[in-house]
Amino acid sequence: MYEIGRVTAYQAPSIVAFSWRAPSWDVTTQVEIRLSAEAGGTRIQLEHSGWEQSAKTREARTNYDTGWGRILGYYQAVFGTADAQKGQSR
């Protein structure tokens, strides 16, 4: 088994933070996600820091920057569809 991170902060319903590292890295990065209610939905703010720690993380940063957009897009597609379906069934 390989540990990729640990939860470092959890303040429901607004903050979750965790350390994260790829199997090939010797250092960990930090991810913090902030959630806030907005009209018609939830705003998600994500900060992934610690990239400057090693050559491997600096090289990987570009790939992970685009990866977060893809991951968050999946969530938006699923929950956006669920909300749209709820609205249509009323």
C-alpha cells in the first residue's frame, strides 16, 4: 500500500485540506479546497501549492494544473446534471 496524502484540515462545510504526493516524488504538496454558497450553487476554490520544492514537482506542475480543471469539470457535469434533472421533475 502507498499513502498519497493525509487530511490536514476539515471544517465542514467550508474547508477541506490535505497533503498530496505522487509515488515518484520525495516531497508532498498541499491542497486546500474552500466551498461557499452562492446563488444557485456552490463556489469551489482550489489551491494546490508546494510545487517549488523539487525538480520533479516543478516539472509536473503543468500537467497537474490542467488535471484539476478536468477533475472539477467532471464534478460540475455530474452535479449540474443532477440539479437540472431535479428542476425538471418538479
